[in-house]
Amino acid sequence: MRAKEIFEMQAQLCKAMGHPARLEIVHILRDGPRPVNQLAAGTGLSQAALSRHLGALRQVRLVTAQQQGSEHIYQLADPKVGMICDLMRQVLAEQLARQAEMTGTIPRKP
């Protein structure tokens, strides 16, 4: 693949991940496949909203779905996606801790 194509794909992936609900879905799925009803309960999203967000994640191939009976089971297409998100959260938590240290405030848990 050419570098420009990879940058374009990366931009599309970052755009799809640019919503807190989608990040939360990925965070839940990093622990393993989940049926839609568990994702809805874990995120507090309505079925309609959850469906839209899952569609956006499927479009960039971050998640896959399998049907088991009447349920759709979602999982990360690659477990490294969860690792990337965990690493980003660690970076942000460290930034918050440094900011709190500089301002003398106690950081909230991310």
C-alpha cells in the first residue's frame, strides 16, 4: 500500500473514532465479543443510537458482527485496536496527572 492510502485510511478511522460513544463501545469490546443488548446496557445508548455507532465502526472495519440465533454479536476486528485505545487513555491520564500537579488539583479518574 502506498503511504497516502494508509494516511487516508488512518484519517477515516480517526474520524470514526471521533465520538465518545464509539470509544466506549471499543472499550467494552476489548474484553471480548458482546451481544447488542449488552452493548446497549453498557453504554446506556438506545438501540437506534447504538446501531448508528456500530455501523460507523463497521464501515471502517474496526468491528465485525456475527449473527447467533436472533442476536448480533459484535467484536473488535483486531484486538490491537483495544490496545491502541488503552494506550491513548494512559497517555491522557498522564497528561491529566501532570496538569493536576502543575495546578495543585486532584485529577479525576478517566
